[in-house]
Amino acid sequence: MNADYINPFIESAVSVFEMMLGCQVKRTGAKVCESFAPQFDITGIIGLSGRATGDVVISFERELALLATEALIGEKPTDLSADVIDTIGELTNMIAGNAKASMEELELKLALPTVIVGKNHTIRFPSKVRPIALAFESDMGYFNIEVGLMESACVEVG
Amino acid sequence: MNADYINPFIESAVSVFEMMLGCQVKRTGAKVCESFAPQFDITGIIGLSGRATGDVVISFERELALLATEALIGEKPTDLSADVIDTIGELTNMIAGNAKASMEELELKLALPTVIVGKNHTIRFPSKVRPIALAFESDMGYFNIEVGLMESACVEVG
């Protein structure tokens, strides 16, 4: 995967957290990986298609998900309720949407986010994709972003 | 969600199973649902975007996933290996891709499939989406398909 496609996601995560949640974020790590076991409790996934095709997977620590929901709706939920699902779907959508805006040449469109709840699962990309995983630390807790994006020519030929 | 968008997925699932796996399929149920807890062990998700936006979630019984992989690669895996992940990603991609071809007016593009492994998880759509869940029975085992698709005008206004 083209590493140029990574910075837009880092910048987007930092700016969405600051703008939407008033929360500072720093990136703590990055690695190329074959598969991905979210360490966290709630994960948003959103598909991208256009001149490149792929997915963005963002996994949030439970406490971060609750605090982010509180920042948006004014009340802290006690469990991973529908409000939390919507918050995670919306943050996933905004982080991918902002990043997309910095990669106009790819003419990306977003699908709808889906949200996975539960610790005992792994999320895998097709074996031909080598996603890049980014680890982040914020004032509200930890999250990570995995981006797997292939330029469409590769998809058609591959 | 427009129910006209459901038949293409049913027809596509029947034809992909027959063509790729030599396996007969019948649909056993359909319901509109707010969220979706896959009863099964391995689930493919793929995003769609264009004049409508959404996701297709296909959850497979473990034994079906193993038999489908055997039908494609000639050897039955003993666990949910990389070959099984790729088989489920590819079946998800083909079922969504075939259905897309019957809905040309929506000008849909597919994202890449991701595959979730693990029983203790639920997959949720944003609360504004009312997906339709379809249950299927095949010679190789059970699976279900959930389709959540919104016409893009609704997404922009909503």
C-alpha cells in the first residue's frame, strides 16, 4: 500500500478529535500488518471506493467510546448503547471523510460505517492487502486506525 | 430501505453458491431489523457507494466456510485459516458484485471486503439505517445476508 495514503488519516484523526471532542491526540506507533486483532472493545469499519478501493478500521477503547459519546450528547452512557454505536459510526465516517478530502485524485466515495461490538473477534483483510496500522493515544483513551487501500488498477489486474 | 434492492442479493447468493461451490441454496426467512447479531462464526462485510450507500454483511456457519474453501481449493482446512478468510472475502465480494450488476441505475462501486472471525460480537448499522436480514439454508450449511442501503439523497439530507 502507498504510504502517501497514510498521512491524510493521521491528520484527519487529530483534527476530528480536536474539533468534535475537544480532545488532543498523538500517534504512538505504525506498522504494516497482515491481519489485525483490535485490542479494543468497539470498532468502526467503513469502505472506500473510487480510483482506489479499501477499508478503514478504527478500534476504540471502551472508556474512550463512552467519553466521546458524552462529549457529543452531553451525558455519559453506562454501556455500549445505540448512542455509542452512532458516535463510533459517526467518528469513523468523519475521520475517513476528512482524509478522503485530502486525496481528491483518488475520487473516493464512502460507504456507510458498520460498528462491531465485542472483544473476542479479529478483523481481517483479504490476503492480497497489506494494511497499515496506526496506534493513537488521546486524553480520553486509546484507539487505533488500520487503513488498507489498493489502487483500483491493482484490483482489476490482481 | 427500498425492498426492490433485496431480490438482487437473493438471486446473486443463489447463483454464486451454485456456480462457485456447486451448492443449492434456499432462502428460509427475511426480516427488517435494527441491529444484527450474526449467529455464525465468520462474517464478510463489504461497503457499497454510488447513488446509494450501504453495506452488505454475510455471516457463515463455520462448517459451511470450511466446505466452501474445500470446494474452491480442493482441500478442507481444519480451522479458520487465511484460505478460509480469503474464501469468505471472495464470496462476499462476488455476491455483492453480482447483485450490483442487477442494479445498474444505482451506479454502485464496491469497497474491499473485510472478514470478522469470532462468535462473541455483534455488527451494527448506524441507527438511521434499517437493514433487511435474509436467512439461507444450503447443502453445506447455514448463512445469512444483511443488506443496509440508503439512496444517497437520504444520506445527504439525513
